[in-house]
Amino acid sequence: MISFNTPPYTGNEDQYVLSAMRSNKISGDGKYSQLCHQWFDKKLNCAKSLLTPNCTQALEMAAILIDIKAGDEVIMPSYTFVSTANAFVLRGAKIVFVDIRPDTMNIDETLIEQAITDKTKAIVPVHYAGIACEMDTIMAIAKRHHLYVIEDAAQGVMSTYKGKTLGSIGHLGAFSFHETKNYTSGGEGGLLIINDDKFVERAEIIREKGTNRSLFFRGAVDKYSWVDLGSSYLPCELQAAYLYAQLESADVINNNRLASWNTYYQGLKELADKKLIELPFIPSEIEHNAHMFYIKLKDLSQRQALIDFLKEQEIMSVFHYIPLHSSIAGEKYSRFNGEDQFTTKESEKLLRLPMYYGLSKTDIAHVITQIKAFFS
Ligand SMILES: *Cc1c(COP(=O)(O)O)cnc(C)c1O
């Protein structure tokens, strides 16, 4: 059987997790958390990075940091994971969806401005499949209208846009280290990226249950107490230890995935040339991280037929998001601005093929052969 995903594992995870277990500090912000923070601070050149138990909670922290209140509006694509929306709905926001671009499945930057009202507080671009949104345009719109930009870069670790690492462009950014992502901290994990200095102190407070405990540990205050809203947003050291092993091999993982991605692309090009399928589009001036390899079929029923066909050959392929605006909660908490020209239609065509660190060339060749067999 060729599974759709296998969590990344590089070899040093055992040793580091064991060493964290045997240290005297296994709650958050010990040695391995610090090593991860240093790695990300350098990579992202950000004001501060903070590990979180998952990306969902990094987004929740972002919503608290920008002071989302009841009635505020937040613009994002409907073709995304529920957490992108939930994090803001939890603080009372109304979600305003705009259509996606059919070429990248990312928010259509040319439709954002017409969705802005006097209640709009933020734009949340989602870098789908690790392929960057059109960030220059989005940042310019945000500047003109005094809005915050929060990058949902859950899938975008190690990708770049015009040389800048994803997550480091907006005011805030969020990564995921869930087992389905390119790097994992042992199943669940996330990172909040702060690119605007003004958020740093408050982010530490929010993450430490609303207390100024971080300042206390640094000796900046002589006792710590409850000073603001907050929750517990620290992962434990075991998660950080697992992740650090993967960060040390970040390029090895990235290059391996890119090689698999390119093998798929070359192997399936023939079908795309014959217009039987569509292949992913990578805009110029961006580098992606091969988070996902997807193809697009004619429609929903052809996609299901291919899923079933591949399953018979023991190849697991999966579709992705049901657009949020058409869900039960979506109807309650959101509105779609403008026309849904591509979100629903394109999402019904998209199929994700097996993709993970260490996927063998033989398996990829087998998947390609079977997809060709389906069309012959
Ligand atoms: C995976 C994912 C999340 C959530 O990540 P968790 O770490 O599981 O909370 C959020 N947004 C997007 C776009 C994702 O792909």
C-alpha cells in the first residue's frame, strides 16, 4: 500500500526526545524550545518566534494580539482549513470570504479591496500547498487601509516569496508542525511568528496564561502576576526536541520532497499536454516547499472515479477542503463577498497524491503509471 502521508522522521528524534525526558525540565521553554526559537529567528529574521502546541493556537494568539472584537471583519479565502476562520470567530469576528485564483488556489489578491468595509481589521492569506500568495499586492492593500496581515503559513515552512521566507512578510504568521506537514514536532505543533516589535511583549504574556512570567524569568520584574488576557500556549519540551531534530535536517527534507514533486511533474506532464489533467502552477519569483502534489481532474465525478481506481491499486489519494462558506458554521459566521467563480468549482477538481519525506522513486513511478492507466 502507498499511503498518502507518513510523518517525517530523520533519525535524531529518539535521542533528543530522550534527552529532553531526562532533563529536569520537560514543560515548555527549556533547552530544545530555545534551540528551535533560535533556528526560526535566524531563518525568518523576525522580531520573535514562539512555539505553540499547534498552528490553530498560533492563529488564536494572533487574533488576540490584533484585538479582534465582536463585529470586526476578517478577509480570507473560503478554500482553507477551519482553524484559519475559527481563530477569529472565537473572538467575535465575522469572516468575509473572497474567491481564489484557479491557478494557485490562493486568495485572489485583485478581489480583496472590494471586500473591505469600515469594519475590516485584517487579511489572512493562506499559502496553499506551500505556494506563496501575491504578498506585495496584499501588503500594499493592507497599508492603504490600515489593516493587519496574518499569514497562515501552516503549509509554507521553508517556502519563499521574492526571497522572503513565508511567515515573515505579514505583521504575524503561523506555522504548523502537525504530522501531515513538512516538519513535525511529534504529531502536533505550531509556531507564531511576530514581525512587528510592538506585539512581542504582549505575545509572551498571552502565551503564559496572561501573566508576565517571561519577564520575571528574565529578571525584568521581581514577581509575576496576571496582567492581561491569556491562555496556555506553550508546547512541552518533548515536542520541541522532536522538532529540533527535523530542523537540523530541514534542507534534506525539503530537497527530498522537491525531488519527488519534480518526478511527479515530469511524469504527468504528458497527460497535462493532452489536456486530460491540470498540473500545479508555480508563479515566478517564488520557491515552494513541495508540501503537496495535486492534480486537477475534469470534475467531481471523474475525481471520485480516479480515487476509487487508485484505491484498488492500493494507492491512497485524497481530496481537500470543502469550502468553508458552504458549511453549517460558515453560513452562521461568514459571508462570501462577490461571486464564487472558482472556489467551489476548482476545489471539486483537486486531488492530492501521496507525498511525504522519503517517498520512494519506485512508488512515485507506480502512481504515475496507474494514473496513466486510468486515462488509457
Ligand atoms: C494544518 C493547517 C492548519 C492547522 O494546523 P494545526 O497545527 O493542525 O493546528 C491551519 N491552516 C492551514 C492552512 C493548515 O493547512
